Amino acid sequence: MRKYTRVAVAAASALTLALGTAACATDDSADATDTTTTAEAAADSGPVTFSDGWAKATDTEMSGVFGVIANPGDEDVHLTGVSAEIDGSHELHESVPGGGGMSMQEKEDGFVIPAGGELLLQPGGDHIMLMGLEDPITTGQQISVTLEFADGAEQEITVSARDFEGAEENYAGDMDHGDMDHGDMDDDEMEHGGMDHDG
């Protein structure tokens, strides 16, 4: 009887130890997974944050992407370019004084977003320009845009298209072909500056 009791106690102790070890291993594994997931999320988040994003729904060859790009870091961030999943060309544009008011042109050296600061992309101001569109951008359509930075980093953002009746603004081109409405342009005309686009 005593021998049976000792065997039972030993077996119970071994089982308890095994379960405890398994529980520790599971906890450690969970912690490692959580840490990895957090690290991946941090890496995927990119150098900036993007909020209030949207694009203009249009049946013309051009549209704009707007929102707020904020730099939460303690160093300046240099946004040098942009690309998008849709057809056509994609550029960073700025608003500059022109002969007939404010004009829009490509911001060839990009934008420097100061540490703790932000870049406001808005109709009539700085924005991301989508040009040479072959297909309309419809209300509610999701558009993926990739922000490109001077250090080689890239960050993908997604915006939803919405209706917007914006004023047409002059696009300051390199060649003097006069202003024209982009709805009547072909691809060759669009490549030669001097056109209006919706902000």
C-alpha cells in the first residue's frame, strides 16, 4: 500500500512538472511571437503617419491625392517621390505664384517634413498628382500610393476616392503652350506643360 502511494505521488509530481514546463514554454513562445509581431508592425509603419487621405474621383486624365503626412520622429524626413498602382505618371506638386495667380508645378526636389512637423496636402496647395489616367477614378475606389524617401525607404498608403468640385488651377509647365483644359488634351499635350488641372 505504501509502495503504491509513493509511486502515485511520484507520478503526480512528474506530471505537474511537465505541465509547468509546457506552460512556461507556451508563454515564452507567445512572448516571442508578440515581440516579433510588434517589431514587424513598427517596421511596416514607415517613417511618417498619414491621415485624412482621399483622392478626387474623376473621368478626366488627372486627379489629386490629399491628406496629412506627419513626421513623429526626432529627425527631418525628406519625401522625394511617389508612385501609385494605377496607370499614368505620379508626381509631387507644389503651389507657386504665377502670372494669373497661383500655379501648380512638380516639386522636383520633394518635400522636407521637419521632425515633429507635418505636410498638408490639399486642393489648391501641395498635393500628389496622378496624370495620364486611362480609366476613370470612381467614388469609393481604393487607391494605393507609395511614398518614396531620400534614404531609400518606401511607405504605402491607401486613399478612397470621393467627389470634389474643385476650382481649376494653372499648371506651370516648362514650355509655353498656353493654358488649356485637361479634358481636351491628348498625351502629347499633357507632357508639354501649360494646362489646368483640378486641385
